[in-house]
Amino acid sequence: MNVLLGLIETLCQLPENLSDDDLSEASAAVLYLKQVGFKMDWLEEKLEEVQEKKTKVNTGKAQLQHMEEEFKVLNKKCLELKDLTSNLFSGRVLYENFERHPETALTFIQNTTKLRTYDSFIVKTYKE
């Protein structure tokens, strides 16, 4: 009877609070109770539901972590572009930006109408 009560307590917990070991022990408990003569169909269904929910929770956590990593990468790129554009518009074009992204920086400067003489001088000097 203690096995049955422990099994019910386990299955009443939130899926994210259950470990894989807990679910394995619950499966073993269901098999044991079936072997000793209990009708366990309803509890087997409940166990399957909990296992499916646990899988969904784990999948959701993995997707969230992946999205957070992608966000960090995109945010870093966005900050780099903001820094690059602010430097270009203020006339403080940095040599490192030309070195890292020469084609992008040159194209941007050439296509921008609000350039200072200083910017044009750098473009001409860099092309030579």
C-alpha cells in the first residue's frame, strides 16, 4: 500500500519538479503493483500524461535557452552596428571598423549624403 501512496504522491507533483529517476521509479512501481494484482490502467495513463508534460517542459526549456543565446548574438551585432553608425555620423570613423568590415564601412560612407570632409578624406586615403 505504501508503494501505491508513494506513486500517487509522485504523480501529483509538477512535472518540472520530477527527475527522470522519479519517473523511472514510478514506472517500476506501476509494474510492481500490476504484478501483485492491482488494476493500474488509470494510474498508467496518469504516468504517461506526466511523462509527456515533463518532455514538453524540457523541450520548452531547451528552446528558451536557444532563443536566449540567439538574442545575445543578435543584440551584440546590433550594438556593434549602432556603434559603427554613430562613429560614422559623428566623423569619428575608427580604423578598426574599416579593418573588420571594410566593404560595409566604405559602401555606407559613400552612400551617405551627410558626410563631413574628414570622412571623405578617410575614404580616399583608405582606397589608396
